[in-house]
Amino acid sequence: MAISLQEAFAGKKTEIRIPGYIACDLCDSTGSADKSGPSTCSTCDGHGKVRSTSGFFSIERPCPTCGGEGSSIKSPCLKCSGS
């Protein structure tokens, strides 16, 4: 938001909106339908990365199962969709 020096000096008042999150009452903000929350990814053991080795070369990439998050919600909340 930009205001001029004159507006600041005059004490201009304006309404601003600040985005925020609203807690989900169905899952208690766990994101999970059974309120258990996210579970550690079994593919990457919670690291979010997997490593594949071919000879001398080793490549590390995001885990395909959890998308690099390290955890996932098995049954997302019906109201907030796990967000």
C-alpha cells in the first residue's frame, strides 16, 4: 500500500485486508478426517527426497509419493480438504 507524504502527515485512515486462516471445526485443523493429522511418508522416511544411484552417479529428487513434503494425509477432511 502506498500513501503520499501529505496523506501520512494528515493521518489518513484506510481499511486494509489481511488474509488469514480459519480453523476447521470438523477436523480440529489437523487436515485429516479421523483427526490423526499427517503421517510420515514411508517411501522417503519423512525426508521428502529419494536418491537413486547408477554406478558412480547419485541423483536426489523429490519423493514421488509425498511430493517432497515428507508427510501426507491419508484421508483428507471433507470440509477443508486437508488444507
